[in-house]
Amino acid sequence: MLRLLSFTVFLAAWWIASLLGGDAKLPSPPAVLSVVIDEARSGALFVNLGATLARVALAFTLAMTLGSAIGYLMGRVRLADRLGDPWLILLLNLPALVVIVLAYIWAGLTEVAAIAAIAINKLPTAVVTLREGTRTLDAALDEMATVFAIPRWRTFRHVILPQLAPYIAAAARSGLSLVWKIVLVAELLGRPNGVGFEIGVAFQLFDIPLLLAYSITFAAVVLIIETVLVQPFEVRLSRWRPRAA
Amino acid sequence: MQLEVDIAGKAFENAAGERHAVLAGVNFSLRAGEVGVLVGPSGCGKSTMLRILVGLDRDYQGHVSRPSGARLGMVFQEPRLLPWRSVEDNVRLAAPLVDEARLSALFDVLELNEHRGHFPGELSLGLARRVALARAYAVEPDFLILDEPLASLDDALVGRLRDQIALLVESRSMITLLVTHNLDDAVRLGDRLLLLSARPARIIADLQIRTPRGARGEAEFAAIKADIARLTNGDRAGRDAS
């Protein structure tokens, strides 16, 4: 209910702003909606959204898997932490644009380059979060597992993973928002389709309704994925915690 | 089946680089079916010794031989349950082979049946201890270790839990080692009392209680406690003189 209300306020503000500022700079909601419908009819909207979502999914999975594994290793093994730390600091502070441009130069304007560039941008934050999580692992529970001779895999699944879950969720949450942002830049610079590409085209043609149409649908998709996938997942993970008052 | 312990020494190095001796000669053996009790003042090194006995700490001088292939069951001082798993899952994780009949019999003895589906965060300390006890017992241990299982519980609860522990210990032939600083628990549950000195710990006496657990009366408890007091005071006097 509250969400709906805040959404209505947003629409009203947009509409008023477009009336005040003029249609040329900020088209009204119905004008943008009609462009969305046109794009959907022609199928272009779905092709581009689909391409972007596929890139997000691939880059996100790649970065999360690799980042979690490296982070866990760096949290557990001192030597790995020492060796990896300078690389981590370098990657954390490397601008996304540099990674994307270099990836396109070295690997060509290919899908692999785009996805790798997006994944590399997200990787270090996942590593850092998981490393912190691994450092907070409860040694007392490890000892319990050792004393009861619980096999390694079962220990990992039932003892370690639940302790890392909040960190994985945090890495996923922050990582996803990072990927949403970077994927458009990567598409703008070197892919022939996707939301970022369309926004680039709209920018060059100064087609503001088209630009807004893609931005709004993209934002809507992100919002839906957040509420339908990410939030219920987080609730499920923390169901054993006593409810906060 | 027998546990042989011969720890010549164990020292810790603190942050400043000074070495502190924690154990200074602990030597005993325990047979299956025997309940050994390590009694000693708080901070004398009992927990350190337990860590050595279960193999968590290998940095010591001496030798410990556990029966080969012996299954270990342990009740830690703080229950060490997994907060994200239910009571039943906590037990089953440690003891994947336990069948439903045995599990519910065990939960019956410990009055845990109605708490099966609860998470440890919803349990009192007394209940959590009983879950830890259920877990240690469910693995059908050959060697059961109880580290201060009755500490910081109220008196009524201590009485009940002590009876439950006695029942479980009687119902299976295993080596049992109980660690406590409470003489009451020691004389009621133990067959052999191993008295430890203050840090660095060594064994100052090895008392055998021949009367079976069920047949011991108040008079006998008092007599044993008097014995213990004499032995521990003697130890203190001896050290003061030297």
C-alpha cells in the first residue's frame, strides 16, 4: 500500500515537472508509455531487455562464484590473503570504464569481453565481503564439528555456509546494483543490442521519450527482481533469527 | 578399551612473548564403564586438558592414547549448537545414523520431545545443555566428555539434569570424563575423582568411590568431601612450606 502511494507521488511529480519544464526536455508519462508500448509491439524492447538481463545473469553468477571462492580462501589462508591483497586493492580502485575499454581492446568487441569486464568490476567487492565474513567464522563451532567428526562437506554446508549467508546476501545485493549500473556502460561502448545500446542511440538522436522508455522499463525490471527474488531470499536465510521487536 | 593420558607439560605463550605453564604432569588412565571426574579450581587448566584429550590441541609434551576408532561425544561448556538448525537437526547432524526410535527414547529421557522443532535461540540455557547432551549421546560414543555440564543452572534444574546424566552414563558402557569445579556433582556422578592442583595443574590425588552411584547416601558424600578437603588443603600447605 505504502509502496503504491510512493509510486503515485513519483508519477505526479514527474507529470508536474514535465508540465513546467516543457515536453521537449521531459516528456509526460503517457508520452513515454506510448513509446514503451510501441517498442514492446515491435519486439525490440524484449530483445534488448533480454540481452541485458542475460549479460547481468552471466556476469553476476561468474563474479559471485569466483569472488566467494577467492574471498573464502583469503579469509582462511593467511598466505592467500597476503598475496591477493594488493590485487584486490588495485581492482577495487580501478575505474569501471578502464576495465571495460581495456577488455574491448584486448578481447575485441565481443560478448565474452563485455561479460568479463562486468564480472571483473563486481569481483573485488564480493571478495572483500566474503573475506570479512570468513574472518568472523566461529572457531567454537569448527571445533564442535571436528570433535564430532562431521565430514568436511557436511560441515561446510551446515556449519560454515549458514554463517556466511548474510555476507553472501550482502555481496549479492550490493553486487547486483553495481552490475545493473555497469552493464549499461559496457553495452553503450561495445554491444549492438541491449538497454545500454538503445539508450546510446536515443542519446545520439536526442530522442528523450525513447531514452526514458528504456530507462523506466529497466528500472521496473530491477525493482521486480529485487522484490520477487532478492528480498524473499534474504527473509528465508534469516528465518532462524529471533524476530526483532 | 582404555584411555591413557600422560601429559608431561603444556605451556602457552602470551602476546608479550612470556611462556606460562598450564599443565605440569597429568597422568591417569580410564577404563570403559568408568566415570572419571576431573575436579579442580576454576582456571586451573581443565579446559586446556580437554582440548588435548579430544585432539584439538596437539602442541604439548607427553602422550595421549585414545582407543583407536573410538567415537567421541562431547558436551562443551557453552552448548555450541548451530543456531540455524532445529534441535532435532542439530542432533542428527552429529549423529546421522541415529534412528527414530532411539532418538525419541533419548528425547524422552531428556524431556526434549516438545522442543524438537525449536531453534536453539528459543531455548533456555538448561534446555540447550540438554540438547548438547542429547547430541553427544546420540552418536553412541565410546568416549564421552562433559565439560561443566551443570554450571550456571539453578539448583532444581541441576538436580534433574544430574539424574538424567547419571541415567545416560549407566545405560552404555563407555569411557566418561566429567570436568567440574563443583564437589557435589563430582561425588554424585563420579566413580573416580582426579583432583587437580591450581595452575599449573597436576594430579594431587586419585580417589576411587566403590559404592555404586545409586546407593550413595549423604553420610558418604560428606565423608568423601572431607577427604577431598584434606587432600587439597594438604597440597596447599605443602606448597606454602616449600
